[in-house]
Amino acid sequence: MKKILIINGPNLNMVGVREPGVYGTETLETICGRVKEYAASLGLAAEFIQSNHEGVILDQIHAAKGEYAGVVINAGAWTHYSYALRDAIAAVKPLPFVEVHMSNIHVREEFRHHSVISPVCVGQICGFGSYSYILGVQALADIINQ
């Protein structure tokens, strides 16, 4: 069974509590459980990491090459300014990354409209709440099973 990694960046551990009008009331633990089941139905073993520390995520991205068939990433606020994260993703190419966001970043505050990681990801899915993760896993499954 191919393994995939789902990375969650800063403050996503607070999903379900933080701004429920934007992110909903479902906890990250619940979302991950549902995503894991969905991934398994596609023949993929999903593993998860969440950290509020950028270096932890960078180290995990570096270690992902050769370990995982692909990555779904919700980089949170790092999406908009972390060139270190962008460079880490680029460094492990051709490992495919699918960028996801629960909210539609293009209709929120101006600073959220630009993603520095999009150019090194195969695509971006945003605005579908926790279902964005399911769509991201489906997209990744299609890519790695080609």
C-alpha cells in the first residue's frame, strides 16, 4: 500500500475552536480520521503531522522523499510568506504536493490571496471546509496512480 503524508501547519491544531465561522467546528483529529478512512478506500495509507514550528515541518518534508508517494499540505499562514517551505517542497521534487485550505483564501484578507508554495505544488484546493482534504487526497491518488 502506498503511503501519503498530510501536513498541517500552524494553528491548525486549533481547528474546531478557532474561528468556527471560517473553519467549522470539526476538530483536526476528527478530520484526520475521516481522511485516513477515505485514503484507505483508495488503497493509500495516510500519515499525519501537525506542527506550529516551521523547522519541524521542513525536516518532515526533507524526510518525505523516498518515504511517501505524495503529500497533501495545508501550510496555514506559512502559505503566504514562507520561502523556506517553498524551497523545501522544491527540493524534494518530483514528489507531488497538493496544497489545500479549508477556507477560500482568495476571498479573505488581501494578504491571504497569494501563495508562495503554489508554484511548487501540482495544484491548490481551497474553500470546501474539511472536504478540501478529501479532494486533495483524491487528486493526489489520481496523480500517483497514473
